[in-house]
Amino acid sequence: MKYAAYQQYKPSQIEWIDSVPDHWEIWKIAHGFQMTGSGTTPSPDNPDWYVGDVCWVTTSELRETVITDTEKKISQEALENFSALKVFPEGALAIAMYGATIGRLGIFGVAAATNQACGVLFGQKAFDTKFVFYWLQAFREQIILLASGGSQPNISQEKVRSIRIACPSIDEQHTIARFLDAKTAQIDALLAQKRQLIDKLKEKRQALIARTVTRGLPSEAAKAAGLEPNPEMKDSGVDWLGRIPHLWASVPLSYLVKMRGGATPDKGKTEYWDGEIPWVSPKDMKVPRIFDAEDHISEKGLRNSPLSLIPNESLLIVVRGMILAHSFPVALSMRELTINQDMKALVCSRKIRPEYLYWALCGFSAALVALADESAHGTKKIEATILEKFPILVPPITEQQAITAYLDHETASIDQLTAKVESAITRLTEYRQALITSAVTGKIDVRGLA
């Protein structure tokens, strides 16, 4: 739908926008709300301060929504012992002022206190709170630029209070907010449907892989590949695997591969890090094939560290990191490279094709995640000795190749559909943001639409 513009505009006097409707005014946040404030964090040394019924908002709960509950709640005793800890009224607007969350927002659906990283605006004067909520969403990137502090950026309350907002009368702000409430709700419902579709596609993909690497090809696909369409089944010898095709074998991983570890060359020696040899770490493990890495080392770095070159067509896996709480990253190397100490490389023997082992590990992702334990450093880790014993189902080589070709084709179709849905989500998200920006800056006139 194409929206009409206002009849007359004037220069905005705000560097973030060029012009605003002629009848709009410019207000600082400090002048448009009766009060601004923040909170504090009660000392964790006294657990009783966190056993109460007063909602306590942290920046992790600021997600551009109405907040009706919080993970932690504080007691009346905590309120009495910390003068900086205040309860703000329902309807107050909170903005994150520290770290990576700067600019995130939330509206209190209940009375609540906050920690020191949340700035709180309340007591309407020139502003409708919901209008400001949308206005700050529109300009989050510009607000982030107001932060200072290097590796620990923050935006002060004074800077928040000094932010200038262009706005019409309270009644017109109400109208804009109602319009955006309705439109963003429609868009959010569409986004939720598309995200659910992506979840279903991912579940379908995983079920397809798991079924194929434990039971073999579907009858029609097996027949087309020249394989027995309905093979006789036998007991795998592993309780959770059940029965498998009679020509398959359940083999411990260590019988199929040589496992290689990684390391990190001295970070203090720049000459170790100015080369062209890929140094793969878990952050690179977002694709099924690894052609390069974000970091590279030199020949000198390779010679002066425990590292060795991992051959092409090795399986790369992550064995340490919090990602193992929910995923088991696996990828196939497409060139010689090196890896860091949070990973292992599996160099395949002649008994198993690397491309098939990739799909087998993907199919057993849930079982492998279940093997991860807490390490001494509090992160997740899969011990090499456990991996070595992990059972891999091994068909004859010709069947491995047929399974690989089948899964390559079938998952590509699912991935293409997933990519289309993700593209639609991106477009909807961009449209949502553009609509908010246009409405709160007066680029469109919605007075007759809400």
C-alpha cells in the first residue's frame, strides 16, 4: 500500500533526518518526560535479595516488547537496602545503555526495578511513550554511535536525555503509535509463520539425513541407484541404533579415521599471522565446505607451533565450545589447512568416503551433542576417547556414494526453499523497519488510517 505524505515540511534540525511535517515540534527526551532514571544490582552475596516478587529488568529482557515478567525478582528488603534501586511504574520505557545491547528497548507491562544498564523514561509530558518507543527503534543505529568506552561501550543517561525527537501533538502521536501497533503486529504474525516454516524445513532435513544414514535409501531411490530396494535387516549391536541393513557394519569412529588436533600459534608474534594458510576455528564452521578461514598463519607460524597441515577432504568438527550445547558443527575441508585446539580433524581411511562420513555425522548430530560434558572452564567439551568409540554405520562403498548423491540432491532442494523463506523474512524485516521510520518521522501521513 502506498501512503500519502503531509502537505508541508520544514527542516528537522535533527542530524538524523532532513525534514519533518511543518506542524511538528522538536523536544529533548529530558523535556518530554517528567522523569528519567536507572537502577542498580543488589550484591549477589545475599541471595535473600533475589527472593521476592518485584520484577527486576536487565538488558537481556529488553527485546522491543512489553515486559510482563522477568527471570529474576527482588525482595522488598533489597529495595530498602539499596537507595539506587527504585520501582518504576507500568508503562515506563527502558533503553539499554551498556555493551552490545545498547539501544534495545522494552515497555514495562508491570511495575519493575532495573539494573544499572537500563535507562528508564516515565511520566508523559510532551510524548506518548509508545511513539517514542517506535522512534528510538527507528534510530537505534544512530543511538549506538553516541556510545563511548571502547571495548565496553556505554551511553550515559545525559546523552539519552539530550536525544531530540521530532513529534506532533500527543493525539497525533497516539494515532501513529496505534497505526504502527496494528501494522507491526500483522508483519510479526507473518514473520512468525515463516520462522515456523523454517523450523519445519530444518526438522524435515534432519529427519531425512538421520533416516538415510541409519536405514539406507528409500526403495525407489535404491532401485534407481542399482541397489537392493528392500534389504534384509539385522541387529546393529547398538541399542539406540536398532536394526540396520544386513550389508552394513557398525564401526567405532577410530577404526575409520585418524584423528588430528589443532593449536594456536603465539598471538604475540605478528609474523606468525601474516601468511596465507587458513587457520580454522569454530567461528568458521558455518558452512558445509571449508575453502578458507577468517584467520591465516604463515609458514613460520606453522613451523614454530604444534600445528600440522590437515589434508584436503578431511572432516572438521568442533569438540569444545558452548555451541555443543545444541549443535555439532561438521564440515569438509576443501584444501590443506590448519585448525585450532577447539577442533579435531578426521582423516578418512579407505573404508569410508569423506562425503558419506559428513552426512553420517550430520545424521547423528543429536547423539553427538548428548556426549558433550562441562569442561573445567565451564564450557562444553567432547572428549577424544568418547569420540573414538562412537559407532558409525558403514555401508559398502558403492552404497556410500549413492547415499551421498541422494542426500546432496534432496537437501539442496530443501535448502533452496529455506533460502527463499529466509529472503522473505529479510524483506519483511526491512519493510517493518522502513514503515516505522517513515511513520515516526512524518514521511507518511497515517492520521486517517488508525
